[in-house]
Amino acid sequence: MNQYETVFICTPVLSEPQVKEAVTKFRDLIKANGGEMIHEEDWGMKKLAYPIQKKSTGFYHLFEFKADPAFITKMETDFRRDERVIRFMTVKLDKYAVAYSEKRRKLQKAKSEKKED
């Protein structure tokens, strides 16, 4: 199993529960196909670098997971079929990217613990 990172953008016309429903759908798809969720981030609504389908903002979400390489094509097909998703990108992480990702998560955790104090 390889480690992957997927960022996808949901259309801004959705309500918060609809976005959460879409995120849950893809999280469950990963788990149902033998994948293992490592990390998940909700980046919220952000401005797009350029208009996509006449929209200038979107809900960003990141998944970091381990999965079989054959599953990636199935997941990307589901992204293309879902009207709520306007863009997505999946990247296979090499050992350096995995190490960087772990370091980034530890820094975020330390920052959030520091804010709580």
C-alpha cells in the first residue's frame, strides 16, 4: 500500500451539511476499499486562484491516506462523477513527503496545544 494525499474543492453553493456529506462519502469510500485514513484537514472556504465553472471560491478539504494503487483510479472516477466536487488532485507521497507531512502535523498539534494554554 502506498501513501497518498488528495485535495479536493467542493462547489461554494453547497451548505455546510452538504459539504460534510460529500467529505464523509469519500472518507467512507477510502475505508470501504481497504484504505487507511492517516490525516484529514478541513481548510474551509477559500478564494480560487482562477474562476472554475464561473465560481471564484470553494470549500477545500485534504485527505492523507494509505491505499492500494488500483483504488486511486476508482476514487478519481467518483470525484469526476460527483457534481459537488469542482477540482481534485491526488499525489503519491514519497518517503521525504511522508516525513515532511508527519513533521507538519506535529507542528500543527503543538501550535493548537499552545493556543489552548
